[in-house]
Amino acid sequence: MSNPIIITIDGFASTGKSTIAKKISSHLKYNYVDTGSIYRAITLLSIKNGFLESGSINLDLLKNSLDESSFFLNSETNKLYFNQSQLDDEIRSYEVSESVSLIAKISFVRSFVLEQLRSLKISKGLVIEGRDIGSVVFPNANFKFFFNASIETRVDRRWNEMIKKGIKISKNKIKENIITRDRTDEKRKLSPLIIPKDSIQIDTSNLTIEKVFDKIIELLN
Ligand code: DC
């Protein structure tokens, strides 16, 4: 399709971006991409292949591996594949969350992801969420949103998600991870987390999913 409608949602970790982006995309029958899952999949690959050990990364091995890698979006099912394997819940582990910001600040990783995202085959339109989507990946997007929420709300949301998946973890550990990740994402030199120009800011702390959804649909209309 030549000019699909692009809606971007950027923002801090656990502010509800994925939940809302999924809901909006299914309402509009658009494709949906969670770009954090791409950085997570690359982090998992690095852990599994030993490119990432105790916080240190073998850049040469990672680069060689990415040179032979690609992501694919099935535009019918909205499932993302990395080298033919569908992304699954393994990318959400605490181990991956702990290291993903380190991987996401590497220049060749960001160029690789940028190229992959810009070449995704999409049908009618796209709802895409992350940290640099409205600012760098699709600066000319039709609609841009930026989400924030209080740290307490974000910790509670992430903790509930983990508990539902049967993962036992303390709220303190989650808080520490979210704060460290925010800091790394905001301070990195390349495509840091910023509020994109022309974006609509939404604080989701005291809003239900339905309220945020309604607000966005109203704005889109
Ligand atoms: O959305 P998430 O928490 O699953 O994202 C995981 C990490 O990926 C996040 O801490 C930073 C990185 N990321 C990024 O650098 N740029 C994006 N567009 C999306 C995610």
C-alpha cells in the first residue's frame, strides 16, 4: 500500500502503550507493532548465543549475527517473526528486561531495527509503539501520542503482569529496573526517549484502558 495511515505511541516503560496500541489497531483493523519486542528479541538472541554475558557485549559477534537476521510481520495475524521464529513470552523475562536497554543503545542495532521497521509490509494502516517512533522512525506519522504515568502506577502494572504469568518478583526489583531503563533510554546519544514534536501527551496514571482508548479514538476522529 502506498500511503498507509501511521499512528505512533511513544513513552516510558509500563505506561500502557502496548495494551492501548493493540486495542486501537484491532478497532481500526490496522497492523500493530511493538518495537520494544524487537529490541527484546535481539537481547534474547545475544543471551542465548553468549554475545551478552555479565553486562558485557561481544559487538563483533552480535553484528555478524544481525547481518544475517531479519524480522517479518505477518500482516494477516499481526505476529512478528525473528529469523522465522515467532516471538514469544521468553522476551519478557526479567533477564531480558535487565539487559535490553544496553542492547538498544548500540548504534548498529538501532540502524538495523530502523531498516527493518521501515521495510515492514503493512496493509491498511499501522499502530506502532516504542521510544523513538514519532521522533525518528516515522517522524511524518499522521498521529503521534506520548504516554507517561506515575512510577507507582507503572510498578503496579508491571508487577500484576508478572504475577499473572506466574513470575514471582518483588515490587522493589521492578521499580529499580524501570527507573534504570528510563534513565538509559532517556540519556542515550542515539534516538533517546523524547516527547516527539507534534505529539499529544497523555498521562495514564488515573485513567482506565477504556478511558485512554476513548480519548484517542475521539482525537483520531
Ligand atoms: O517497550 P519495552 O519496555 O518492551 O521496551 C524494551 C526496551 O527496548 C526499552 O527499555 C528500550 C528499548 N526500546 C527502544 O530503545 N526503542 C524503541 N523504539 C522501543 C524500545
